[in-house]
Amino acid sequence: MLRLETLLGTVEKEMALNLNLSLIKRLDEVYISARYPSDLGLLPSGKPSIQDAKELYEFANDIHAKIKKLLEEFANTP
């Protein structure tokens, strides 16, 4: 099972993303629980609150936008 923290470590060997590691770990916990649904979408503290869900959703969107921008810059580099 690939964890986001592991993936981040691999990517950051090539480019600095400066992401919040604490939020990466929380996002990973929710993802793993959703992907492997024995405890569907649970954090160690239980079901995520609306605030937790909003924070993690915004964080995931920020990561997506940052990676998309980096890939577009890379694609346009001669």
C-alpha cells in the first residue's frame, strides 16, 4: 500500500513542494480508510468533523493545483 507520505518523500527528492506533513498524514488516514473500507473514512479519532473534511478537501485541492502547475511548467520547458 502506497502512502502519501512515502510518495511525497520520493517527489521531494526531485522538487520542493513544501507541503504540511501533518495534513499529508491526516489526508492519508482518511484516504486509506476510504480505499480499504473496513473503517470507511475514519481518522484515528473517529469520523472526521465537517471542519476536518473541509480542511482536508482544501488541502488536497491545493496539492492538485500545485502539482498541475509544476507539470505544466515542466511540459513547457525546452
